Amino acid sequence: MDIGCHVNQTLLVISDPTIRTALSLYIANMDIRFLSTRDWRGFMADIPTFDANITLGALQIGVLVSYVLFGIMTMQAYIYYSRFPEDNRKLKSMVAFVWVCELAQAICIGHTLYMNTIIYYGHPEDLLLPPTPSFDISIFFSGAIAACVQGFFSFRIYMLSNRVLVPCITVGLAFLRFLADAVLFIGSLFDTSVADGDRKWTWLMITAWTLSAANDVAITTSLVYLLHRARGQVFSKTTVMIDKVIAWTIETGMITSIFSVVTMACFLKMKTNFIWIALFAISSRLFSNSLVASLNSRTALRAVGNEVTHSFNPTTTPVINVSGMNPGSLEMGKMNAL
């Protein structure tokens, strides 16, 4: 008898949905067509058990953490609009766009959690069905958020350097990552099972995460280099402000990069659980929070700048134009750029 028939008959006679799900999950990650009858018996003896902690539990924790970060981002956005009403309309529109995308993504992952924990309750084998359309849509919004934020910091590189080569490269990487997420969104709508999606789209998911991590490193490295170069062109006390910007740039840039790598590693090593999905639900929040945090940090930078200004004699302190920026915009790319 064909080994595929063994599989189908086995799944049909197993009444316990937990065991049936464990068997299906195990099958989804191996090619059973080449198993002999003896191998099949050994395979059946080695079936893992379904663990809700690393599937539904991980998903629930990831969504909850994501909602907390969305709340922080919302508060940061409110502070931004309150403190910087004079900002350019394009910049304020970009913040609003990112917030709307975050809200839509939060709704999508919330619906995914509801489907998996409520609608599919008592039938964990349904987790092997294609992901809910809401999860597919969340991929699109996540890509849009990351591309928008990376584009914003790419423009900061241009403002600091007055050159277009590096910004064009980072914008191109951001666009490619968004394009990969858009293809994943559309393609996933036509998947017939988790195994089908894994077989078709693993390479593209790895590509998207790799592009995102590489772009974050490129943006962070470029900003730190430009800021450090500008550091040598100002008064010693002014370097305190630049040092703060450098520290914030490294922190925000490396967090998103490392998070992309960790998410990809969890996906490659633990496809049968939802830990990587939990990390994915959180990832876009890191991008949006880094954006509004960098904008709101101007308040602290201005305070430092005022202290530095008062420490000098205003009649003898010259105004320094760093890297072609307008005098007074010494926050090194963290001030108004649009």
C-alpha cells in the first residue's frame, strides 16, 4: 500500500485532536513519500506530542507584548504631536501613516489570535490549515511600517552627508523588503496548508528578514560614522549632545536588526511552534517606536543644547554649520528634515 494511504488512514482513525495535530505537524516538516513500511512504523513510534505552550501560548504572549508596545507607540505619537506642532506636515503625516498601519496590524494579529484560540478551540488540528487572511494582511502592514521607518532614517543619512549613494542603497533595500512582504501577503492567500506555504515561501521569508537586518546594520553604521565625523567639528561640550544621538542610534538600530535575525533563527529551527510568529508580531512595534522615540528625543537634545549654549559666551561663540546642515539643526538628523 502507498505510504500516503497509511498517512491518510492513520489521521482518520485518530480521534484525539491533540495526537492528530502532533502527527500532522510532524508530517508537515518531512517528505513521507520515501518512507518504507518499516520506516513508517518507526516514524509512528517517534511522533511528538502537541504542546500548547509553544504554540498557542507563545502566540498569546507575543500578541500581548505587541499590544503593550502599540500602546507605548500611541502615547509617544500623542507626545510628538503635542510637543512639535510646528513640524513639517509631511513628517506629521508620516507618523500618522505609521500609526494607522500599526493599528491595522494590531487588529489583524488580534483576529489571528482569536481564530486560533476561540474559533479553533478543541480542534488544534485546524492549526495546520492555511493561516488566516488576517495574518497574511499583517505581513503586508509589517513590511510597510519597516520600509517607512527605514526610509525615514535613510533620509537622515542624506541630510548628514549631502550624498545620495548610501541613502539610495538603504532605500532600495527597504523597498525590496517591502516587495518581499507584499509577495508573501498575496501568495499566502492561496496556500492550501501550512506545509504548502512552508514549501513555497521559506526562501522568501528568509530573504525578507535578511534584507531587513542588513539594512538596519547599514543605516546604523552610516549614521554612527557621520555623527562621529561631525563630532570632531564642534566644541567639546557640544559633543555631549552628539554622543547621546550616537548612543540612541546604536540602540534602536541594533535592536531591530538583532530581532530580525532571532526571528529568522526561530523560524528555521522551530517551524512547528509559534514562537517565531510571536516575535514577528512584536517586530513592527520596534520599528515604529524607534521612529517616534527619535523624534521625541529632540526635547532632551534641545535641553542639552541650551545648557551648552549657556556655558559659552554668546558674543564669542560662532555658529557652526555641520555637514551642510542649517545652523541650529545640530541634533544630527534627529531634527526636522522634511
